[in-house]
Amino acid sequence: MSTPTSTEDPTPRAQGSGKSVRRPGGTCPGRRIRPRGIVDLRGAADGDVRLSYPPNAAVVVAGLPGSGKSTLLRAWSPAAAVVDPRATRTAFESRMPAWLPYAVYRPWARLSHMRWMGSQMRLGHPLLIHDCGTRPWMRRWLAYTAHRGRRPLHMVVLDVGPQEALAGQHARRRLASPRVFTIHRRGLARLLARIARDGLPAGQGLGSVVLLDRRQRDRGAASVDFDDRPGPVEPAPPSAGTSP
């Protein structure tokens, strides 16, 4: 499969090397921090924050279906290439008969999406990955693929609660089935409980997990850059469970 560097269409071949310089994403300058360990910004009331990652980092933007991952990625997309599974699904749907249910060809769409993620991991540009983050096997696969691509791997989790996520699904008219939503809800609950108890999930290659809530999402209080240039960078705020 070809390797695009945006969410627009995963079928055309990428132009150039895919290593073009991208400007920082988001709209707020904020306090610039380099996340490490667990950075819990939920309920933070001390102004906006700019998350600063290395230029070759891959950042997984996670959360329940309907939590606002796509909205956050649109705001951050000027900073990095975005890999979104909806782009792969849309590309498959455009080639399939309208009467054919997506469930029939979903395994091939998922395999194609993972090949796309793998090909992007091998490139040198910064990367944002849309994923619920609730499946341990996927987190392990991302860690393995990032390691092979010699990339640091980080995660940002939108923790907005199940009711807010369901409201987001209805507002966007993209409804996950009750069974699928329950699986993701339980998976996220386990991940958050594990983070609260043990810190970073062991064996999953993550350099940091940043926890955001509805306030940061709605206000655009968190932005991102991928930049190694010297400048004022504050340590991440202390948080229970942060790795030393």
C-alpha cells in the first residue's frame, strides 16, 4: 500500500520524501513542556500548555469513540502527518459496491490501515496516530513498530467520560455499536486504572502519557510541536504515578 502523509486519502502515493518541515500545530503558545512519564492535566487551571516532542516522535491520540480525537487531530495536523483509520475506511468504501456491508471487508481495511501505519513509522517525519488506545495488542504492536522505526512513542488520552463520548457520537452522527463501545469503555477504564496504580504501562514502549479532559479539548488549551530547537521548556507538572 502507498504511504500518504495526511488523512485526506490513504490511496495516492506520497509526494517527495515525506520529510518536509511542518510548522507547530495548535493555536495557543502556552507553557512549553516535554512530557515524560504520566502528565495529568485533567482539571488543570494554570493556563494553556504546549506539548513538545522530538521531531521523529510518534504520538498516539487516544480516547473513547466520540471523545473528540478527530477534532484534536485537526487542530494539531499542521504540526505532523496524521494517520486516521477513517481515511482507510473511506477509501475502501469508495471502491466497494454500496450494497456490500463494511463488516464483510473490514478485516482487509484494518490490515491495510496497519500497513499504512507501519510505512509511516519508517519515515522520519513527526507522526500523529488516531487510535482508541484501549486494545493492549494494538498498543504492543505500535510499540514494536515504533521501536523498529527508531521512533520515540508517546500517547495523549482524552478522558471525557462515557456520557460525553456518546453525546459526541450523536453530534457527529457516527455511532459505535453498543458492543464495540462497551469494549472500548472497559479497555480505557483498565488502562486508566493501571496508569493510576503503576504509572506508565510496562512493556509498551511509551515515553509519556498525557491525560486531557473535556476542558482542554473544548478550549484548545493544549497544543503540540515537534521541535528540538533550544528554548524555554518547563518540566512536566508533577503527577501521581509519574515515572522518576
